[in-house]
Amino acid sequence: MVTTGTVTDVNCFVNIAHTYKGDLTVTLIHPDGTQVILHNKTGGSADNVMTTYDTATAPAQPLSVLNNKNPAGTWQLRVTDTAAIDVGSLNGWAVQITTVSP
């Protein structure tokens, strides 16, 4: 994990198995608490969220709010299922951080 410099770009891959992805909110959380919503209850009744969020895939909120931040610390991913009917699982996720030295 990168621990020096400042963030210039962030990409986040998620692999979520779920029978109704329109129920899900997926949020990337920077170590300082800044939150970026990647998936915000879109996709209706389609299954699964297997996506790399970057500037090309247009997450619900821009990842650029993480630019110029310190990359060090524990990054988190929060998945919220807003309905009780369907079930799913987080199969994996990864964050790719590009930095520039001070």
C-alpha cells in the first residue's frame, strides 16, 4: 500500500454478488473519513455489481474529491443493502491509488 506523497488518482474495483443491485449503496471511505458514493441504488433488478470505478465509469460521486489527500491509513468500503428481501455478499474489492511525491 502506498503511504507517501499525495493522491492524484483513485480507482476502486468491487465484486458484489446480489440479486437486486438497485438495493445497494457502495461507499469508499478515505482514512480521514471522506466518503465517496460509488454506487447509489442504480441498476434496478439486475444482479451483481462487478465494476472498476474510475473517471470513465462515472461513480455516483467523483473520486477526484480524494485528490491531494494523504494516501496513508486504512481505506474502507461500506456496502449497504437498503431492502430486506434480497441477499448478497461482498466477494472482493481493491483500491488502486496513484500518488505524486511531495
